[in-house]
Amino acid sequence: MKISLSWASMLLLSIALFSCGGGNSQKDDANAKTENTKNENTEKDTEVAFEERVSKTIINEKKMGNYMEALKKIKAAEGSFESLMNSRDPDLLKGKAEYDQMLKIVKEAGFQDLEEFVYTHFKVSFAYAMEEMKNADQLMGEGMKEGMKELEEALNNEDVPDEVKKQLKQTKEMLNDDANKTVNNVVNSFQEIGKNISEEEMKVVQKMRKDLEKLYNNMDLPNK
């Protein structure tokens, strides 16, 4: 028997089918959001766990000596090791030629494994950077300082028209605001890091400051 559907029936059927599809789509969106949330939570947990390990790593004279020895050999070796040194999960880079080479170097220097060296590297480089940032004025580059100096000279120059001075003054205020924001952001960031670095550890790092400065030259250090 041949069944003939009216246009109304066809419309209702189309709506029903679309609704089913829409329901699945909404369910897929919900599942995707749940998965994204899980991934974000996992990343946060991993970050917290890493920071805890860095915090628990004690920098003493012996550990600092091991670190300096390893760093000198790494700098002298052929290869690019910075991605390993600055990675929060060096195991992800297993299989690369540099991994085995660097693992051998750090073990010979007295570290149990690559993870222990990486935790030490993060803590020492943070302590070094904190000392660098003690004077907030150092956060302003030489170009910024020179620019501010020229603005000040122009503002004090009687030959510069008032209208131009007005614009220069606005520019100076804007640059000052930007510089202050940069200073505050960096200082706050390093204050947060500093909670995990003791006074004794800072002293140990400071003793090797000149040697560290040479070794850190042309080297990308880890970010917070």
C-alpha cells in the first residue's frame, strides 16, 4: 500500500528529525565543554604539582655546585638543551637525542635525574631574576629611559610651542602609566615566586651571581 504524506505531515516529520539532531548537537556541545573543563583542571593540577616540587627543592651549597657544574657542561656541549631545561615536564621530550645527552651530564654532576636538575634550574633562575628586578628602575629599558629624557628636555625647551608641549606631556603620562603597569606586574609576579625561595637560598645564589651571569648570557631562562 502506498502511503502519501501531506505537506503538514512532512513538515512535522522534518521538525522531529531536526529536533533529534539538535538534541545530539547540544549533547555533543555539553560533552565538549566537560572535556575542555577536565583538560583545564588537569593542566592546573600539573602546574600546581610542578610548583610544589620546585618549592620543595632545596638550594644549598652542594646543590648549587652540582648545578653550576652541569650548566657549564651543558653550555659547552653541542646541541639545543633549553627546551628541556625550561620544560615543566621533561619526560614529554624523551626520545630526543638531547634528552639522553643531558641526562648523562646532570647525573655526572650529581643529580639523580633530569627532573631534579630542572626543578633546581627553575628555582635558581627565579632567584637570580628576583635579584635583577629588585631595582624597579631596571625594568625600564635604555630606550625608554632615553625617550623619557628627550621628552623632559622638550617640555623644558622654551622654543617648543605650547600646543606641542601639551601633546608631549600626554605622551609622557601615557609612557609613565605603561611603565608603572609593567613594573607592578613583574614585581607582583616575582613576589609570588619569592614566597618559595628562602633567604638562605637567595644568599647561596648570590654568591655565584657573577658566574651565573656569564652562563646565563644568550640563554633563554624559564618563565614563571
